[in-house]
Amino acid sequence: MKIIRIILVISFFFISRGLYAQELDTEEVIKTLDEQIEELTDISDAIYGKDIRLVNGRVYFQPNISAAGNPFFKDPAGMTGSVTVRGTTFTGIKLNYDIFQDYLLLIDEFENGGIMKLVLNKNHTTAFTLEEHQFILLDPSTGINIPEKQYFEVLFSGKIDLVQRHEKIIEALAHQEYPYGRYTDDNITRFILKDNQLHKFKNRFTLYRILADGKSELKKYRRKNSVRNVKNATDQQITGMIEHYNSIIP
């Protein structure tokens, strides 16, 4: 990560020459920083080689900073993980996931206690982990039924896959306790990924419809393992059901 720190120090030098010498709104700040970092990344690639491509992103600004709560997956301070960028996997780095905007963030910590957060480019990032959680990027250009590139957590991978989407929204509350609104809790939507298509399910009826050829076996599994409510089942319970289904289909 030493090279990344060098690049970020250089970027602060460039920015300080003009960016902070004038008052800019947030949108213009982001645009200016994007341009600076893109130029610096090109220079760094030429000097250090392709390993520096990990920093090919833009500076992150937390949205709705005055709202209660936060936009992040799990720990707001970030988590140790790995990320695959342009085919190369970087491990043992600190990351965070803004599920409000669907942004993966690289966190670099300086010796003086300061930090820098970069939004990693979805055009180059294909997968990442946050401790025991595994995520992949799904891309509509492959024919999958989503409107844009999105990150999904992988709970099980087999003949069919079990994935889930994490999202938060801002609730605008006319309440003295939350004058600027608040972030909701993580809203999780589960999907079966089958034949390169996502099939959303919220209860046992939609799950049985998607996996109709294993309906009777899934019913037996639910009774045997006391999975009473598919909607509120834990990740482990749902993963067990899909793993069982994968074991019985040809």
C-alpha cells in the first residue's frame, strides 16, 4: 500500500494548488478530483506498472452526512478484505461497502491517523470480500436481468447460485430527533441465480415456484430442519436449503 500512499500524497499536492483556493460545490469538487486522480493514475501506471490499477477510482464523499445512521454494510469503519481488479486479486486490505450508493471503497490509513477513501471503478472490479462475506459484480451486458452493474453477496455457488442484494435508503422524517432524516437498516433481497437470470423470492411459495423440480424434497428439508419461515430464515438456513437442492438435481 506504500505506492498508494505516495499517489495520494501527490494528489493532495495537485489539489492544494487550486481546488481549495476557491469555493466549489460538492458536484464540482467530485468532478475536479475525478480528473486529478485519473491523470495521476495514468502517470503512476507508467512509472510503477499495472499493480497501481487498484487506485483507479475517485475520492469518496459520504452522502447525507447529517442523516442519522450510516450508508455502510456492517462496520462504518470498514473491514479487512480482498478485491479483484482487472483480473488481479489484492488481499489484506481495508475496504468498506456503501450499500446506499452501491459503492465499494478502498480505505488507506496514514501514519498521522488520517484516512483516504476511494470509490473503486465498477468497470474494473469484479469481486470482493469483507471478512467472511463474498460479493460479485453482476453485469447486464452478459444478459442478466438487471438495469445496471450491481454488487451481490454470494451465499452459495453451485449448479444454481443463491445471492442477495443489500440496500439502504434515506427516510425523510418530520421528527425532532431526526431533523435531517435517517438511513434505514439493511434491506436484504434474496435471489436464485439460475441460467444467468435472477429470480427474486420472499417466501416459500415463490421459492417452490422457482425450484419446482425439487419442491417435494425442499418441503421435507424444511420440516426436518425446522425452517418454519423462509422470509425470515437466516443465511445459514437458506443456504442449507439451496445446497440440498443442488445435491438432488441432475
